Amino acid sequence: MAKSAARQPVPARRADAERNIAAILEAGTRLLSADPTASVADIAKAAGVGRVTLYGHFPSREALVDAVLDHAVEVADAVLADDSLDTVPAPEAMARLLHSSWEVLDRHRRLFLAADRVLATERIREHHERPLRRVERLIVRGQRAGEFRTDLPPGWLVTTFFSIIHSAAQEREVGRLAPEEVEQVLIRTMLSLLAPAGGSARP
């Protein structure tokens, strides 16, 4: 009985830690999506925890931003999951995917700017592997159907998708692209790039 009683606080501490982590990630996503320079102290305060508690889970700003980015991409991937994309022509599916992707990215574009400041580009790309696999499956399907070009490898086209959509976020942030034109610029750019020789990839 004594041993059982001694072990009871452990699950309680673990539950507290999980709640704190969830609160920190939520606050970090919210604050960094509004201001990429938001401080660790600001995030701790918004999460309702002390800085010591935050640093106990995330020992540096880099570690915190890394975890917040992973959380945001996980939420975004759930939003982008759409089985109907497998049943429409590939160009239409790409246009829909770009629409959904831009809605999510525009909401969090300042978070990605924060990530650019402390994380290597390759690390940011690693966080996107799951949603980018969705993009690759779509590109391969379009190539097999003759709707997308086949003279460039799918992996390179996925990298181009990743680069273009994040460049759009940067252009939007500094004002070189107006908010209302970004989505159509993205769709036209990507479908033009994917168009097969002598044809077009239009939704």
C-alpha cells in the first residue's frame, strides 16, 4: 500500500507537464503568428507558466520555435486532409490544395518568419514532410494521367512547391504582393510550372 501511495504523484506531475506543454505551444503559435519577435517571456506569460517552467520543457528559443512550428504544421496537415482531392483532375486538386495551404500559411506566416530566423531551412523542410508527401502523391498522379509534366522529377517539383509558397508568404509580409492577389499568383505560377509540354495544367 505504501509503495502504491508513493507512486501516485508521478502521473499527476506528468499530467501537469503535458498541460503546461500544450499551453506553451498554443500560446507560442498564437503570439509568434502575430509577431515573429515575441519573446520567450511573453509566451510564458500568455501560457500562464513561469519562465523557469517554460525553459524546463524548451531549453532555448530555438527549441521553443522548433516545437511550435511542429505543432502548427501538425494542425495544418489535419486541415489539408481532403479525400476529395483524390477524385478530381490533378490540376483542379492542385488549385484546391494551394487554396487551402495558403489560407493556413497566411494565418501563420509570421510564425514561419520567426522560424526562418532561428532554424535552418532544411529543418523547416523536415517539419513539412508529411504535408509535402500529400503534394508529391498529387504530382505523381498528375504525371501518370498526362496532366502534369514528366520531364522533371516529382521530388524537385515538390521542392519548388515548398519554395514558392514560402516565398509568397515573405512577399506578402513585406508588401510586394497584395493580400487579395497572392492565392491566384500561387495557383497560376504552380500550374504553369506543372503544365506538360505543349499543353496546359488548368483547373
